[in-house]
Amino acid sequence: MRAVVLVGGFGTRLRPLTNSVPKPLLPVGHVPIIERLIANLVRGGVTDVTLAIGFKPEPFLAAFPDGRCAGATLTYAVEPEPLDTAGAIRFAAIHTGIDSTFVVANGDVLTDLDIAALVAFHRSRKAEVTMHLTPVQDPSAFGVVDRDENGLVSRFIEKPPPGAAPSNLINAGTYVFERSVIDRIPDGRKVSVEREIFPAVVADRGLWALPTQDYWIDAGQPDLYLQANLDVISRRRAAPNWADGVAPDAVLGDDVMLTDSVVARGAVVGDGASVARSVLLDGAFVGAGATVSNSVVMGRIGAGALVTNCVLGADAVIEDGESRCDERIPAPST
């Protein structure tokens, strides 16, 4: 089984982290997002993955120099220009010669979905496209479907107004496609799979949907990226995705207080510092006696500083004794 993973975005919601590291290569529990995503595809029977990239494949080539990731063979399809979701899928499928049923996944979605079960459902319905659905509290920021009791979709509604959605089940960003979908996608221009292709498949009674209760998170914004990291150390995810909070090569001083946090290899935490509900990435430095909470940090935090609700990129410097609260990450509800 082959798969196309869409990794062409600029990662704007995760800036400044993505100024130095492409979003799919940011770690969740010490493992890059893309590697966790592909590992789940492999558990479901995928053997070959095409990364649909909008620009600069070099960081991926450096991360996976042998052309393998989590047991899958990697191929790169670098778009000559931005083609939107459907255009990127078409380009990747043609570029790599996909000629049969294949899986498509958004590159910032982390899930414990059983991919093999999704494919089996797809084949049992003789579907042209099958979409994974997941429940959320507020579906207005997502794509929502109307479906019958068997899973046949009658309407696809992209980002309905609050209160107008027919259900709380949203498009979860993992699909099974037949090769015929590629023939529906026009060449030579941007094409949205959600707004243009899916409605056409619905009109031909070819779109089916399978809801599940599996773990699911869109790790593409700061608060959810932080939550994705905390979920693997709290063992909220399935067993293959568990991780220890502190990497073996992290440097911790004396009397450090760590609570619900991830400390990457290459991170340094000084004597008497306190870190709570935070992620310290490779290169992060927390000075002696500093306090960090509800934050994601790549940069340098001085001694005795107080950092709360922040996203600090690799170039960030918080001076000794300085206080910073930029509210990029909402304070956790009590």
C-alpha cells in the first residue's frame, strides 16, 4: 500500500519555531511529527510514502538520508509552484506513478487511527474516497459531512458557521483514494480537495466516511503542539507512542523541578530551575533559578527569569531576571 503525505505548508502558525525547523520535523516526544505519522501508516500496511513538498526538500533528505522513515520507503514530490491540496496530491501521485488505491494524510495530524481498518471499510463500500472522521467540541473551524447510517456522504460542508454544523464529526485529514480521483483534478492550477473535488465525488455518490474515537490532534498550532508532546509522556496515546519526558542527552542541574514537561536532547536546565507543562527543544537553555511554564522553548532563558505562555524560537533571548508572557499559548483551564 502506498501513501501521499501533504507536507507543503509554510508552518506559519508555529512560527518562530518553524523559522529554523520545518513543521513536520519538529519533535513530539523526541520523535519528529512526520516520523510518528508515518509509523502509524506503516502499522496499517503502508510500505511506500511520497512526501508532497512545496519547497526545500533538503531538511527531509538530511533527516532521512537513507530514504527510509519508520520502516517506509520515502519518495519526494516537490511542487514547481503551490498547487493547493488536490493539486499537490495529483502532482505527487503522477510524479511517483501511483496507479491503484492509496492513502492520503495531512502532515500535521497525529492519530492512533487503524489505517488497515479504514482501507477495509473503503473497499467494503466500493468507495472512490473514504474519509476518516473524528469528534470535536466545536466543528466550525473544520470540514463537516452529512452521512447516512452506512457512511455514505450526502454533503460536504467546509467550515460551517457556529451552530450550523449537522454533527460534531469533522474531516480528520486521513483518506483512502482510488486512482480515479486523480483524473478529476485539473492540471496547471491550484485545486482544493475539500472545496472542489470532494463535492464532485459526493455528487457521484462516491464519498464515504468512517468515524472513530481514536486519539487525534492537529499539531500545527502552538497550544496543540504543546499538548501533543504532553500526550505522549502522559501515555494518553496508544502504547507505541509513549515517551519519557527527559531525553538521555538532556543536561539537568541540581535541584531542578520538572512537572509534566518534555526536555529534548541538547537542552540544558540550570540549577534550581522550575519547568512545568512545557517543551524544551534541542538547543534550549534555561538558566539557574528560572521558571518556565506552559511554553515551548528553543532559545535562551536567563537566570532567574520568568517565562509563561510563550513560544520562543531559536534566536530568542530572555535576559536574567526578565519576565515574559506573550500569551501565544492559552493558560490551561483549571
